[in-house]
Amino acid sequence: MNEEKLTPEEREKALESIARVIHRYRLETPAVFFLEMHRPLFSLAGTASHMITPMIGAFLGMDKTERYASMLSDRSTFDDLINKLDAQANRASDQPD
């Protein structure tokens, strides 16, 4: 298995994309609650993502799947996503309707 990781730029782009989709549906608060509630399971999510890589890789491509699985294995990924969601929620609340 190739343990190639995402570059910092790719990782940032992926996190921004996830945060943008969550923001589009205005689900920042539930998403942050979900991530915080499941914080003890983050290491399990990383391990599980490596276990299902062969199945998902058949559809999405092994290289891409392995790289995102390695991103999920990094605990700081979830903290960075929570920070991005908080920042987007704060920006949205600062804008007048």
C-alpha cells in the first residue's frame, strides 16, 4: 500500500471544500457538535478508512482514496475542520441579512 500523504495545499483545499458544503446547508453548528461528540472515535475512523480503502478505491481510484484515508488518520484534520467551520459560522453571523 502506498502511504503517500496529501500535500498541505491539497489538504487545505479538501478541508475548505468540506467546510464550504457544510456552510452551504447551514449545518456548521450540528457538524461541530457531531465532530466534538465523536472525538474519541477519530482514531477508529482513521483505521476504518484504511480498512475500506480497497473497496472504495475500486470506484474512486486507489491513489486518491489512500491519500484521503491518510488525511483522516491525522487527528489534527478534525481540529482544523472544526476551526474552519467555526470561522465560517462567525463570518456568516457578522454579515447582515
